[in-house]
Amino acid sequence: MPIPTPTTSSTPSTPSTPSTPSTSSTAAITAPFSRDPRRAPDDAREPTRSPGLTLRRAGLQDASALADLLSLPEVQPWLLQLPYSSEAFWRERLGKTPDLQSGELQLLAFDGDRLLGSAGLHGVGGQARRRHVMTLGMAVHPQAQGKGVGTALLQGLIRQADDWLGTLRLELTVYVDNHRAIALYERMGFEVEGRLRAYALRHGRYVDCLTMARLHPNPPRWD
Ligand SMILES: CC(C)(COP(=O)(O)OP(=O)(O)OC[C@H]1O[C@@H](n2cnc3c(N)ncnc32)[C@H](O)[C@@H]1OP(=O)(O)O)[C@@H](O)C(=O)NCCC(=O)NCCS
């Protein structure tokens, strides 16, 4: 399945401010899509144009494509997913989070109707004293990697967390040899906080992970 390279613009774009917040699970928004390597770590605050790329919340109709994406041999080993993901699993999981007020978000990136990537923003459990914390994970189709799709998805999650949920702390784990992902997270303001030894089994070997986190650079205030 050929996936065209998303086009890029050399013209700085106007930051887009959503005029009317939408509560529709199918509302597509134009994704930020910047390829300027000089971006500051907190460039999630500076959305740019993303011709051809749209982001929207995942729905039940995406379960099959999501299972296929997360089963790809170039993707699955880098996650905590087991091989042979299933559409039924994703239908159940997506069906369990219909409550938009939970703040949880499974965000998908599309070129037309082709699924290019997915990123999930989740709570970390029921403890009241950790309501300010969320975790995330993401995956981009191998043919679309290195073209800014991951950046656009992560910017989308960070905007949700920063601007609409007031999340103070975003945290994640990443395999210690996942250099592309670590570079992306660092560029978006995440810092390594520690190394988790033998964190997960991968291809028959235990692999270390890094734990990374990003604190809201400008937590919401009342003015
Ligand atoms: C990690 C992942 C989500 C990144 O998505 P992506 O669409 O490729 O990301 P982007 O293109 O937006 O950015 C990738 C950045 O890493 C850089 N990069 C690419 N290969 C790299 C490498 N080997 N070492 C360091 N940096 C690398 C790119 O140059 C790019 O930075 P730039 O925008 O400053 O040029 C994607 O590669 C992926 O799905 N991998 C498999 C699953 C996975 O690892 N998920 C994350 C689990 S924690």
C-alpha cells in the first residue's frame, strides 16, 4: 500500500485556534505538521499547517485498521502489544471509552481514508492524587514514518492535555534503543527520568526501557 509523502510548506503557517470546540467523535481537524528541525522543545504550542493530514478521534469503525497497524512487524515489537492483535479486542477497547468527559483520547492520523498512525492519551489509574498525570503511547505506519506524522499526533495529544485537561504531568516508557521515538519525545519537551531494567520481553530477550515525562510548561491559571 503506497503512502504518499505528506506535502510540506516552507511558508510559516498561522496558528489555528479552534473556533468552536467540537464534541463530535468524528470531527476531523487539520493537524499540525511542521518539519522545521529548529523547533524549540515546546513547539507543541506552535501548530502549523498539515496539508493532507487529518486527525480525529478513533471510533469502532477503526478497530480493524488499528489492529492491523499495531500488528505490523515494524511496529509491534516497539510497543507492549503482543503479536496478532485482534479487531475484537480493539472494538471492545474503543467501545469502553465513549465518555468524552473522561479526557482519554485515541487519536488517529489519516491521509484521506488511509490510517497513517495512532496515539493514545490515558489516565494512570483511579488514584485521586494522580489525577494530574496521564500517560501516552503511539505508532506510525512504517511507510509513513519519518515524515512528521508522529509529531502531529503527539502535538494533538499535548494540546488536549495542556489546554483542555490541564494535565500537569505526561509520562511514558520507551525502549532504550528506540532512538527515533526518544528523539521525538525529547524534541517535544519530554525528559528522561530513569532507566527501567529488564522492563519487557521482546523477541525472547529482556529489554530496558526509559521512563520519560514532560511537565506542563505553563500550567493553567485564573486571570
Ligand atoms: C516513534 C514513531 C511513533 C515516530 O513517528 P514518526 O512519524 O516517524 O515521527 P516524526 O517523523 O514526526 O519524527 C521522527 C523524528 O525522529 C528522527 N529520527 C528518525 N530516525 C532516527 C534515529 N534513528 N535516531 C534519532 N532520530 C531519528 C527524525 O529525524 C524525526 O525528527 P525531525 O522531525 O526533527 O527530523 C514511529 O517511528 C513509530 O511508530 N515507531 C514504531 C512504534 C514505536 O516505536 N512507538 C513508540 C513507542 S514508545
